[in-house]
Amino acid sequence: MPKIILTGDRPTGRLHLGHYVGSLRRRVELQNSGLYDKIFIMIADAQALTDNAENPEKIRQNIIEVALDYLSCGLDPSRSTIFIQSQIPELCELAFYYMNLVTVQRLQRNPTVKAEIQMRGFSDNDADQNRKGTPVGFFTYPISQASDITAFRGTTVPAGEDQEPMIEQTREIVRKFNAVYGETLVEPEILLPENSACMRLPGTDGKAKMSKSLGNCIYLSDSSKEVKKKVNSMFTDPGHLQITDPGKVEGNVVFTYLDAFSTPEHFAKFLPEYACLDEMKDHYRRGGLGDGTCKKFLYNIMEDILQPIREKRAEYEQNIPLVYEILRKGSEAARAEAARTLADVRKAMRRDYF
């Protein structure tokens, strides 16, 4: 069986470091590994409308921002198919069929859906006039996601651990469909980040998740000045008041980011007095290492990573028509693939009348 990757992002804003370490960096590595037969990268604009239906222009504008982030990070349209979800109408038909294989009760138990509903302030109580109800499209997006993955016969979905319940729901749909209609769909597996610190990068303020709505993100397109300001404002150990004070690295956002990004090469380049992060942590714990030194080191690492991305982004920003052409061609190729899967699904369901 071919090894096929399907992954993507909702275009609700520019991509940030959470996206980068959670899946984007890994996508580029997997693309360049030569281990996969096909790689599909989706800009999920239709899914983004499930909680932004009243602001479609926001989604439209952010499609190009996400595409620029993809290309500047190293996704190569000659090796990965980058496409726009709404340009593949076959996905809607697949989702419509899958809806009959999932109960309302099962969707209500999905922990990712519950967490996202709570985060967005949706309410299940019609009497609560201060909160919006949950849009049906948002409630059912695990089914939409299943159609996205199965349409391209995805075997592998690189994602953060918060997406595991979603992938499991896709597997359930695949098993149910194959049991009822015969072996047709492919069951996917999630590919988690190898570094545990990357599974859910906290925000700069120490909140559990980096989020656009919380304003605690470092964006891939941030300027050097913006990155420095955000790193310097990072949450550390509130008990580490003096340099001589023993400090805690657990829950210290600066050290969480160093866990996610630092390499021995960074120490050799920017902080040669330490051979590795463990040595630096030990010094911080026993006292004698200031937060300013730690933040300066992290800023240098961020610049080492983000500067090449900024430069490549600037090149693509000078040729936006080329970016749209990449998306058009990718969407055409993706639609042809989804059409083949839909034809197989219709045949299995005996919907191939003519």
C-alpha cells in the first residue's frame, strides 16, 4: 500500500511556532525524507468557516498568509501537493455519507471537540443569551476531517497530541464504512512529534496552548524586533528574583522553548560555556544563572531558525501570482485524487447508477 501523508491548517491567521514545532517542521522533514509516495497539505478554509461564517474575508486573506508560511518553511510544490479545501467539492459528498455512520452521542464525547467548543465560548443552553450556540458545522468537523483524510487515502497524519481523538474518530468511520460496504477506505495513523516538548508548545505567557486569540504567539513571519520583545516578556520562574536564587525549569516557558528548539550546535554557537541544555538547567536550578542570559540565548536560537524563513517569505511576497498558481495547480491535482476515491465510495455504496 502506498504511504500517503495528509495534513493541513485552518487559515484563521498567520502560522506560529506552535504550528512549526507541532507539525510544520516535521512535514518538511518527511517531504525531504523520500519515505512517502504522496504528500497532501491542505489549507482548510471550509473548516475555518465553521466558526467564522460571518467573516469570510478573514479566511480569504489568510489563505495566502498560510501558503506563504508553508513555502517559506520549505514545503516544495514539486514534492508536496498544497491545495485549498473548498476547491475539492468531493469532500462534501464524502462527509455527507459519513454522517450516517456517526451518532450525535459519539460526537459529543469527542474530547477535542468539547475542548474547542469551550475555548470558543459556545453554549449548549438556548437560554444563555450571552453566548452563541455551537454551529452544526463546527460540531461535525470530525466527520469533515475524516472525509479530508480518506479522500486522499491518507495513511499518516502528522499532528499534535490534541488531534489524537480526531484521528481515532476517522479510524472508527473507516472501520464502520468498510464493515458495511466492503473494504474501500484506508485507516490512518497519527504521527506525533518526536520531541515531547513540541506536542503542545505553551504560549509566551505560560498558558497551556499558544493561541492567536490569546495573543501569546510568536509568528513565523514576526520581525526580529517583535521576536525579541516577545521572548523578553516570557513567563519564567516567579520565585527566581535574584540571579543567585535557585530556579525552577519545570513550567518555565523559556526552558520549555529551549527543550523544543535548542541543539548542541546552538550551544556551540551562542552559549559555549555549556555543552548541552542539561548543564544549563542544572546551573539554573542551583542558582547563579539569570533569566536575561536564558532569554538572550533563546532569542538567538529563534533568530537562527526564523531569519531564513523570513528571507524566503520576502521572496514569495514579491510574486503573489506565483503563489496562487501553486495553489491552483495543487487544488486541481488534489481534486483528481479525491474524485477517484469518491468513485470507489459510490460504487461500494451502490450509488453508481449510470
